Amino acid sequence: MRSLLLAGGKSSRMGRDKALILIDGETCISRIVNALEMADKTPIRISVSDTECMEIYNKSINPKIDVEWVLDSQKHAGPIESIIENLRDPVCQKYDLVQLVTVDVPWVTGDFFTSLSDSIEDNDCLIMPTDGKKLHPLLSLIRPKIVLNKLIRGGTEPLYSQFSKLKHSLFLELPEVMKNLNHPEDLE
């Protein structure tokens, strides 16, 4: 997997499945998969909470794109747990870099992912995007072998804090590119 797309959340704040929200006639999950493919971040592993999601989401994704579906072992456990679980897979270990992304950032672009790849330093564990005010750890480009050994499962320390303790660079991006859909008003 060259990308790990986290799509196993409840979407409780949104009140409906964020992966299937239409933006300019295209589902969020399709927009993100297309952006990853444009940036040559395939194969894409999509981590979901149940098999029903796999079937529904797969219908809106271009079948020519190299996608691997996996089930989270603990339904709705959270992003850190899903990241750790997926990075433990030996398939992941063959890649020097893995792009993280979530299903609720439909305005990310292939250029954004390419810029992260072009900007990471050789001695960095990861590069984390920021809009200058907020860090976006779930859009980080990471070195899985290093990051896996540093993440703390089941703790209360947020991912941005855990990532900030590792050797990293920051990548400045426009807020609208990394805009997150959490609430219905975020669509306005």
C-alpha cells in the first residue's frame, strides 16, 4: 500500500456517511481515490468498519484504480488504532513512504500529495501538512517502519502530538485544500 485511506468512522457529527457525500457530482471517497491515483499513490488500501461499506463505496470508485479493501478489527476504534493495525501488515513494510488520508477531505488534490512527496526530507520520519494555524496529521506522508514503532495505541495523546515528537517537516497548504467535513454546515 502506498496510501492508507481511513474510511471506518461513524460520521456521527455529519449525520450521514461522509464517504458518500457528493461534491460536484462525485462522492468524497471517489474524489480522494482519484487524487491519490493522479499522484501515483497506488496501491491504495481503504480501511472500513464493515463489509457493507466496502460494497457500497466500491460502486463509486473507478474500477481501474488499484484498491485493496480491509476491515478494521475493532469497529470504529479510531484513526490511531486503524493506522497501527494497517502499518503492522507486512505489505506495508515494503514501502518507504505511505500517504495517510481520511475520507472527509474531498478537496485534496493529486498536486497536494505530489508536493508532500517532493518536500519530505531524507531524515524525516514524516511530513505533516499545516494551514499555518492547525496541523493535519491524518494527511501526513509517513515512513511506516519508523512511525509504527512510535505510535501509542489506546492512549489519550492525539496523533498530531505523537507525530510532533518525531523528526518531521511541516508542509504549508491552503486551508481550503485540507478542509474537513465534520458537520452539515461544512458543506456550505
